[in-house]
Amino acid sequence: NILNSYFLDPICLGELESVGPRCNKFKCKLAQYIKENGPRIVHTLLNKESPLGSLREAAKFLGKELSAVFKETEMCTCGKKFIKAASKCAPSYYGNAVFEDMGGESYRMVNFATAMRNIDFDAAGKAATLLMDHLCEETSSGQCIDSIFEVAAKAGDSYETTFIYDTYNAAEAIHSGDEERMIDIMKKCDNLLYFHIHSYEKPTDKPFGKYAMHAKNFYCDEYCKEGRGYFYPCCMRKMFGDKKMRENVLKVIESIYKMRELLDELSWQREDDEIDSYYMSEEARKQYDWL
């Protein structure tokens, strides 16, 4: 019965039930997959005795698992419908689990309702839908998500070669100032030494400026660009360059920042043990007799 859910309130359940017969069981399929496979995945990734012997193997394993959940739950069709339904009902969400977790404390309930009403879930839903479009784009590897994890496996090799195993004794070359040796190491194109050094040539105070230099030196190095091979899938380039997705993400961040300011202001205005239903939507107020 959709009215007897512990985690989802009637409004959200109604929205999620309206996604159509094909996608009606999406949330149950996703929950079942996480229940059956989640513990195994976490154990394999984090256990000290994991059979995964490298970052490459970990990236391939995680990519395979995510690809499987995308396929089994029809994420590229039903997932997008689920996102749309969830973002629509989120502002008025107040499930039984939340009420129990807050122990009936009025100030916590008002804070939660206020936060949910002021976060821009519409922008969040649009950003998530655009992200899903990019991840589901067909590529030579299957889908974009498969291509991204193939690249992650290569990046794992380069990271381990440079920072974990220091295969070419790069640290010694840097400390000794042996430029000829450092150049020889960088020419191998299977390590991150070259961009690690170049990133400090032009200091920057801009937000994320240092990371931008890292990325530019990594992807645009003329010598290694061809020899290193496939390292920047076209679908990933499109995803990072999606202006609409970026704008919606910024709207969400801004709404969260303003929401925190509002909660700080409410903390000065609140009367002890008083529940102010003004901050909840009319739909939400109709659900709860205690209001």
C-alpha cells in the first residue's frame, strides 16, 4: 500500500507511482540491487584482503558493477523518470523515517521543512537528468560511463607509477635536480611527473586554478598526447562542457548557501517548543495531524 511507506510519504509515492508501468518498479529494483550487491561491492573495494591488486583493477571492477546496475534497472530510461518525480515531490517531502529520526523535536522538524522548501530541487533534477543523458550516451565501449571507467583504469596506472610505487625513482630525480633524468622519465608518458612539475611554474590564486593547470598539463602535453592514447572520451568532454548542466549545479549550490543563512536567521526567531507550520507547503500540512 503506497500510504504505508516508512521512507516515502504519500506525495512522493504518488509521484513515483506515476512514472508508468514500465518504470513502476524502478525504485524496488534499485533497492533490491543495492541490498543484494552493495555489501559485496563495498567489501571488495575496501577490505584489506581484497582480490583487487591495483587502482586499475578497482576502476574496472567498479565500472563493471555500475554498468550492471544501469542495465538491470533500466537507469537510462526509468532512472530519468525517477529523478523527475523525486525532484518534483522533494520540496514537500516528510516521510515517517524523517519524523522518527527527529524524535518529534519541533525545531528540527521546522528546520528540515524549511530546508527542503528552499533548496532548488528543480535545478537539481535538471542537472541530474542532463548528467544521466551524458552517462548513457552510446560510445565504442558501450556507454559513456563505460568509457569513463576505462580512462579511470589508465589514470590509476599512471598514479601508482608516480606516487605509490615511484617506479622510476622520480622523487630522487626531483630532489637532486637532475633535469635530464626527469625529462627521460616524463618522455615515458606512463606517469604524472611531467604535469606534477609544470603545475608549479605559474602559481595562481584563482579557485580551482591549480587543478585546472594540472588538467591542462595532463591532457594537452604535446609529446605524450598521441603516445599515451585514449584518455579523454568525447562524451566526457561534452559532459564537462555542458553549460546548462553547470548553470543548474550552480543554482543548487547557491540555494543551499541561502538556505543555511535562512536557518541561521530562524534560530534567532524560534520560540521554544513551537512548531511553525508556515514553513511547510500546504500539501505537506494536509498529511500530518500533528500540525
